[in-house]
Amino acid sequence: MRQIQFSVFLLSFLSIVRGQNIGDIVERIYQANEQQEKILQSLYPYSYHQEILFQKFDADDDIDEQSRRKYLVRAVSENTHNRELIEAWNFEDGEWQDVTEEEKESGLKGEIKKFSLNEMVGPETRNDYLFKLHGNEQLNEYPVFRISVQVKEPDDEKFAGELWARRDDFIVIKARLNPSELPAAVDAMAMEFEMANTSGYWLPAHARLEAEISFLFFFSGRVKSDIDFYNYDFSSP
């Protein structure tokens, strides 16, 4: 029975990828991403909560500094997300605490620059990369393609790494990326993004940034930020 089930699964997968090369799959990912961005544009304005855990580790990998904060974010447009600090975690008491009015105003406001998948898979940019299909996998109960990405000519504005795209609609639900060329004083850097289906829309659920830094005699160690996105509200004015 197991052999029969495996054969059916294999034939199903081959029926999806037969006749498709990696170029076809990248094009379908681009089309799916274009559609998702149009849907997202139609949702503005909306709000969500953002929880950020920041940690700085010393050369012995012991925690040197950490903070955990919760923000209310109002997404006005693609590049404008206004953040208001609403709570801060007290590590000594192990609970959330209120913040002052002055601290509330410390959130980032105005324009933001975020990574766009189209900078990698778009028709005008994809020839700068090498894509390789690694076959079928399962991610959060979804059958996915795993694709590795390399940069032909590295620079600090291009990213290499891996993408996980759903096999049925080619939506990228996870990405693990690193700069193809590291900035000064950075020894290593990695970013990870995960998407989740929220109210029928694919939206950010988690992000992580890790970097190893050696800055002269001032600091040598590692920094890490974990960011959770939740409580999306599309009725927000």
C-alpha cells in the first residue's frame, strides 16, 4: 500500500513539473507575486501588530543586550507604515509593561524600504541570477518547490539563497536570503521570511535577521531580530 501511495504521489508531482523548466517556474512565481502585490495594494489602509525581539550577543555568544517590544502598525501605502510602540517586555518581571507617551512616539514613521521578490524574479532582473530547482518538499502542510538562487555578479544590493513556492499557485511562502556581497564590518548576514494565509490573503507572519559583526575594537559579536506579524485588521481607517 505504501508503495502504491508513493507511486501516486510521484506521478502527481511529475505531472506538475513535466514540460516545465526552471525558467517557466520562475515566470509563474513572478506572475503570482505580481497578483499578490496588486491584492495587497487594494487592502490599504489596514493595521497589524508587530512584535520585535532584538538580541545582541558578545564574542562568547552570551546575551549582551536585548529588548522585546510590541507595536501597532498602520499600513498607509506600500512604502509607508506608521508604527506606535504600545508595550515593552520586562525581562526581570517576565511581563508586558505600559510605555510612556514619549516612548509611544519612538516608533518608525514615514517611508520604508522593503525587499521585493520582483527584484529577483522580475523579467528585467532574473537574468542576473542562476536558479536551480531542488524538487518537491512539504512546508507547513503545503507541497512546495524549493529553489536555490545564486547571483552571477555579486553586489550588496543583490541577494542569494532559497525560495519555497507552493506547487499549486507558485506563491512564495518562505525565503531564506543573504547579501551576495557583505557590507563593511559585517562578517555574515542571513534573512528569513515566512508568509501565512490570513483572511484569504498571503501576508508576512515572521521574519528573522541575523548578522555577525566585527567593528574595529568597539564590538565583535552577533545580533538577531525576530519579528512576528499578527492581528491584521482590514477594517482599520
